[in-house]
Amino acid sequence: MYRDPTTEPADSGPPNAPSVARSYAAAWDRAFGRLDGEALLEAMITRVFPGRIALVSSFGAEAAVLLDMAARIDRSVPVLFLDTGKHFDATLNYRDILARRFGFTDLRNLRPDSADLRHADPDGNLHRHDPDACCHIRKVVPLERALTGFDAWITGRKRFQGADRSRLSPIEVIDDRVKVNPLAGWTAGQVEDAFRHRNLPRHPLFEDGYRSIGCAPCTRRVTAGEDARGGRWAGLGKTECGIHRGAAASG
């Protein structure tokens, strides 16, 4: 259930109602807004939302850092992976490598509804003429269904990734659900240091020039001078898949 850490003991809280999130946002920001990384993650998983928070991971280029932190705190935290059916084989292999390494006990592969695919993407080519619609049925809808019953979820987004992420807050409330971004203020250098210090394996495509890795048809190598997400939906004027935009924007 939601808890105001500034006024309530750890064993009590208001009734579990989604609308409570916004009224508690200021208290959470005061109590935890200056934390980041593992400290913020630990507070959210064990103190504020025990049993009511999930980590959403793409198992992409930088995913291992956040997954390692979560595993050190609680290997039973649900980890949600959007298995779109369009991933690189290397991503699926990397998912399996990290799952074994970190020992998560509740890794959930979220797949698009077969009826939705038959109706909207019978030939599997929707990404070519309407990538927003493709992301919607393959990512947005499955994630929204999977988050039912959770009060909060965790992402690996960072401000240095640019575009809509440049003003990212560590704690957000979107559509009456809390979104926690423990690495929001991290720099690219901090991410690199974490890979070295924690001895984390890299995504197999990273050394081949892929710096942000999504579905294979909509991801290419980054060229000189581009930001890390420059290889996603290149030339389409699209920077996000839609899962971070809220129901009004993604529906």
C-alpha cells in the first residue's frame, strides 16, 4: 500500500487506491528525492512499495546495471520484459544470461495479445508504415495489463539520453501510478564505471556500435556524433515507444 514516509510508521498506510499516489508524491520527493541508484531503489522496494513494485527492463545496452542493483536488494522483485517478437536474438540470449547471473525468481516475459496481432499486424510489417501503432500493441498494451495490481514500477531511464528524458525526475506519478527512475541523474561515465566495478557482462551488440537496443527492425548502429538513442527509429521523428508517455499519449 502507499505510505507517507514522513508521517506514518512502516506498518501502516492509507487504503490502496490509485488516486492516493499524487497526494503522496510531494512527501516521497522530500524523503527520497535526493537519493539515487541503489539507495533509492532499496527505499522503494523494501520500505515504500514492498510487494507492490515491479522493475521493467529491456535487457538492452545498459540494463545490467539496474538489474544488478535490484538483485542485491531483493531477487524476488518482479522483472517485466516486453517480449515483442521483434527483438534481436542477441537480446533474448542476453536476457537469459542476466537472468541466470542475477537469480531473479519472478521474471515475466510479456507478449502481445495474439488477437491484437491478427487484427492490427497480420503480416508482421506494421512497424514499416505505423511504428507508433506497432509499439502500442507490442509494448504499451502488454505492459499496462501486466502492471495491473502494482502501485509502482522502476525504469532505467537517464537524463543524458536526451530528448524527452532530459528533465527526468527520480520519482514521477504518471496516470496515478508511481514511476521510479533510480539512474535519472547518472552520467554515461557513471554507467561505464558501474559496468567495470561490478564486472557486468555487456550486451553482445554493444561493441558492434549499438548503444540503445530495441526491436531489430527499428534499431541501427549509432554513427559518430549521435547520442546514444540516435539509432532508434532513425529518420522517423520518433524517440520513445510510448510506455513512458501515459495513457493519454499512448492510447
